[in-house]
Amino acid sequence: MKITQHSNNLRQITFLGFSNCYLLREADGFTVIDTSVGGCAKQIAAAAREFGGEIRRILLTHAHGDHIGSLDALHDLLGGVDVAISEREAPLLHKDMTLRADEPKGKLKGSYPGAKSRPTHTLTDGELYGSLRCISTPGHTPGHMSFLDERDGTLFAGDALTSIGGLHPVTNPPWYFPLPKMATWDFQLADASARRLLECRMVCIATGHGRLVTNGRVELERALENT
Ligand SMILES: [Zn+2]
């Protein structure tokens, strides 16, 4: 496990060298964004305490196993804090893989292990959740959601983008890190979502896999040149 502190409000915790979750300080404590793979709950909770507070809520970008792996253990450990995920992604959290009538018919990819924890809140596009503006970014999964911290412009892009070996749309990663692309459901939607993120006033970009990208807008424009 590696902890990287980016500001007084933000810590990045990286497991297995490639799987990120984030501790974001809000007025009442921390929001943890994604929970990485299984077996990380105690370390995430300890990292929050060491950062000076308690986790108040768990926020999920999407329902893949490397983002919800420690959800149940963390939820149990914290005594039932709020859990939030997009309205569209919520069924995938309990392994309901049914596609909606207006969605592309491609097969869902990647691991959806499900969880026993139920969302206490489902998110809709444009909603403000704490300091985070919710931005619907489907494609990697049907209900993938990104979050913009409106206080400082940190964009939490989940697997809409990856930043191992530089910033890339999930459909066009470097050859040595193909996993998020292999787990992507619909490439066309994923590319449209990556382009949609250009509309937001981001300063830096925090992804599910890879380093924090500090010059977010310039790097995203560059990354999208070839899509
Ligand atoms: Zn994913």
C-alpha cells in the first residue's frame, strides 16, 4: 500500500501498485471514493484516522470488483456509513446485469462481484454530493460516474480515464496496461464520456488507476486528440 498526500483535503491510497482509492475531506469527515480490491478496509480506515478524521461516507464510481472489493468490509468496520453510487450503476452492485432498452446491447465486461451493502443514496447527473458535482460518464460501465470537487477543481474520473503511463481515455491505454480497456462495455459511449469531461472546470485529475494528473485540462485535451 502507498499513501500519497496531495493536499490538506486529499489523500490517494494505492493498493497492489495500480488500484486507487481516495480520502477526500469534507466538513464532517472523509468521503472515501472507491474501495479498491478486497482486503483493504482496515488500511483505508487507518489512513483516514491518521489523516485526522473518520470516514463518513463511501462513494463509488462504478461496480467493478477492483473498486468495490473492500466495500462490505469497510461498511461493516465503520458501522454502516452512507453508501452512494449512481442510480444506473446501483443494480450492478447486486449483480442485476439487465441492460435497459435505450442502452447498447454489448456484453458487460470485467468483474462484477456484487456486494451485500446497499446504497443509502443513488446519484443523478448534475447533483451536488457534498462538495462533489456528479457527472454521468457511462461507457466503461453503464452507470459509471465521475465527480468534480468544486472547491479546488479535482476531478475524480474513476475508470473513465486512466493515468498509468500518462493520461489516456480508457479505450486507448498504453499496451502494458490493457485491463481497464478489456473491462469496458461500450467504447463509443466511453469516448463520448471522456470528451464530456472536457466541459468541466477541472484543475487536476484523479483516476482509478495511475498517478494524479496535475495539469488536467491540457493533459485531457492531448489525450483526446486521437479519439
Ligand atoms: Zn472498472
